[in-house]
Amino acid sequence: MEKSGVAIVGLGTVGQGVAKILLDHGDRTGRHAGRTLWLTHAVVRDVNKPLDVDLPDGILTDDLQKLIDDQSVQVVAQVIGGIEPARTIMLQLLESGKDVVTANKALLAEHGPEIFDRARQLGRSVAFEASVAGGIPIISNISQCLSGNQVQSLHAILNGTSNYIISKMDGEGADYAEALADAQALGLAEADPTMDVDGTDAAQKLAILAHLGFGARVHWSDIPRRGIDSIAKSDMEFAKHLGYRLKLIAYAELVESGIQLMVAPMMVKIGEPLAEVKANYNAVSVVGDAVGPVFFHGQGAGQMPTASAVVADMIDTAVGRTAITFKTLELWAQDNKRVDFASPGDLEGRFYFRFDVVDQPGVMGQITGRLGQHGISIASVYQHESRNENQQTVPIIIMTHHAPESAAQAAMKQILDMPTVADTAERFRILG
């Protein structure tokens, strides 16, 4: 069978997984590609670092230039993280006449326009299935399989670390710090988990999906986001009592004024598919105007699920499918903006409010009166009774009908100014 030379830059967790598939399953890749993807270079920063993959002699190198100069290699999996030197290396690979496959969502979210414009100028392609939701083939499904649709909405769980933490809080009654420590012990959270738990990682992925699904060109940092690090265990319990679960949702909705985007913890009705996504799994719920609702679920991270997506892109690139798709889609092209970014304040939705209040007559009426001043109609009220006479405040839970985000924010601010309401109040959007 014909051989096509391929290479890997970066042999971290994902890179080693890619090498394992290429080396152990050449027959499999050969069946799909019509040729064997023959690994000729594996470029690393430190050739003495221990690896969990057996590489044939002569493949491992710390000399990137050796790969750049090898014209027999046309497809490179660039699987190093971060912005630099990943950006510089990717541009160097493209300029040397190579097509690139990447799993680096942060790089694409930050420098997608520059990288894709340069690839087009050079007649090269960039494939990036593994950059969002790991082993779930969401990039190809949105950009190709659902191309007969106008995507109406996309609601997703895109960060496995956050989902593991809040699943543990919900299922076992753990508090946030305990659940985070457990995730770190299992290797599901970094020593510094900030980008996972503050919503940054999910926002970067949402920016990519919003471009593919809606034609939106929005920088990830402009997407309103809130993480899970401030979720109280009591709110997880109240949500469950009301028939909901809290999930960190990447939210995209097409409305008349454009696309509305946000990343935030939201209450999802128990029994709905997104509510049942457990542990470190990811899921994406998409509604198209022709196909209706479709749902994707699987492992959103990890060595082999992500490597699976990288190798699939390498096969498509070697065969030539990626080049056709890349040229046709014109991703991140300057003139490929099909929809505007709508004001987050105009986003309509139902809300969960929790107010910790002094237990005295008239407080409930004052709160509902202020909600009414902002046009917020109440669907239900639940007041938790005092557990002991020394308790300073009691929680009041209010579920609303639909109202604009701006009205909910203004009402919350006004209610928190009341002397009978503690500053520990909470508000979550109800999905659906």
C-alpha cells in the first residue's frame, strides 16, 4: 500500500495517543485513507523526557527545522498547547508547504483569522476537529453534515473538568473545594484550574462553534461568562428540590438582532439530555431549522478520545477532503461574517433567584414588588423555614417567567440594596 509521510509536533498526552494509533493501527488508517499514514517525525522540546509510546528509531527529534525541510511530509499534527510557540510553529509549518491538524482551541480562538488567512494565501489547510469537545465529532457535523440547515440554537457542556466538579457536588453533596480537590487527584483538573472553572475554556470553544454554526466573528473574551467556582452547595440542593440540575452551559441562540452568546451555570430540567451528562463527559445540543433537535454526547477530553479526532483529521487531510472543505468554508475570512453579536442584555429567559433575608413580615412583598417594577413575573416562590432560632436569615427561592437579562440584573441590584436582604443572593438562568 502507498505510504504518506506524516509527523507530530508535541508528544504530550494527546500527541502520544496520536502516535499510538498511527503506529499500532496502520491497517485501520490505511483502509480509510487508501494509503498508510507513515510516521516519520515526532518533534519534541526534550528528547530525554520519558514517553509512554514506543517509537521506531530515528523518529524522535528536537529539530523542528528537520521536519520543515522534509518535503516528503505533507500532513503534520501540531498538538502542543498554549499560544506561543504554538502560533509561530503552525505558521512555519504552513509556510513550508504542509497541511496542519491541531487540537489547540485556545490558539484558534485567539489567532484563528490570522492562521486561516495565511493558510489560504499559501494554498494549505488547517483541520481542527479535536479543538472542541475532544472525541465528539461536532466540528464536522456542524460545518458539513448540518450544512443544509440554519442553526437556530446550540447549548453545550464543553468543559469536562467543570462538569465533573458539579456532578460530584450534585450527586454526592460535596462542596466546591472538595469536588475540585478530587478532580485534581484524578488528573481531571490542572494544578491551576482557573481556565476550566471560570468559563474561559468553554468560551474559547463556544467562539469556534459560533463561527461555524452562525458565521459569527466574536472574540472569546467578548462572550459574557461566569464559572462554577462560586456555586454554593445549597443552590445545588434547591435546584434538585425544584426538579433541576445546575450545569455550566455554553449558550448560543439566533434571534432577530443577531446571535446571543454566553457561558454560565444554568438550571436544566432533570430528564433533559444535558441534565443527565455526568462526570467529565461533554455534550452538544443543536437545533437546525430543517433537521430539528440533534444531540451529541461523548468524552470531551482525554488521550485517546482526542487522539481519535486528530487522526481522523489527518486521514481527511491526506485524502484531500480537508482541502476541499477548507477552501469552500472560508473560515474566519474577513467577508464571512453572516450575523452580528446581539446585546447580552436583550437575552430573554426564565430565572432562579435565591435571596437570604431577615425573617420578618413584609420582606417577601418588598422583593416581589421590586421584581414587578422591572416587569418580571413570578412563576413560583419557595421559602425555606428556619432550622434554628439562631439563624440570622432564611432563603427565599423565586422562579420567574420570561424576562430580559437586563431586567433581571437591574432587579437583583435593587433588591440587594434592601437592608433586609443579605449580599449572598444568587441568580441563575433556567435553560429552555
